[in-house]
Amino acid sequence: MEDFNFGRELRLLTPSHYSRIFNEPARAATPFFTLLAKPNDQAKPRLGLTVAKKRVKKACQRNRIKRLARESFRLNQHTIDNIDIVLMVKSGIDEQSNEELTKQLTKLWRKINERCKPGAPKPPPFKRRPNKSAKSNKQSQ
């Protein structure tokens, strides 16, 4: 019988777990979520959540979104390969219904799983935007 718990072994816990994924990840996005993922050497998929206060102002809304994401991951964990996933949110997500968010997450788990399979095309390298302070220093010279 399949186990549907969401214990410590299914979470990204340390900053090093997160930073490994931010370096050339596979990406999948919807209007309200962005998923970054990389294959791992664990026996299970793992999930990390980043719900920024800048994107969702109220703590109760941030908690609702995280709760929905964890529940969706918990129910879909057996269909996901051994990958580490970081879920990030976009602005406007706090105005969406639980049903809409759950539907988008279910679609994203499938999409990111396909993009992390062996033989899947590598994502193009991510071009970092120049930060504003470096830009203003060039203009003043």
C-alpha cells in the first residue's frame, strides 16, 4: 500500500538543498506558479516552498498557499520521479480559489516530471538581469 505522508525526507530543509536547484534547473510555469527542479540521488521526490511576502502580503494567505501546495505534492508524490522541486509564487495568487490553484499544481507536477527525465532537452542557460546598482555605476562614470 502506498504511503501518502509528507515527512522530513520529502522536504528541502537546508539552504544548500535550495541553492543546488537554483543552478541550471528545469523550469515549468503557470500564471501563478514557477517550479524549478533537478534530479536528486534520494529515493523520493522532495519539495521546497518559497512564498515571498513581496508577492503575498497576508500571512494567512501565504499559509493557505503553502498548505495547498504541500497537500497537492503529498497526493501526487508517487507519480513524480526522484527530483528536488522548488515552488515559487507570482503576484496575484492570493486572489485565486483553492480549486484553481490545485488544478494548476497538478498540471505542473506532471510537466516538471517530464522535463527532468533523462534525455529531456536541457533548459537554456538563465540570463541574470544586471542589478540596478551596477547599472547606475556605469552611467555615472
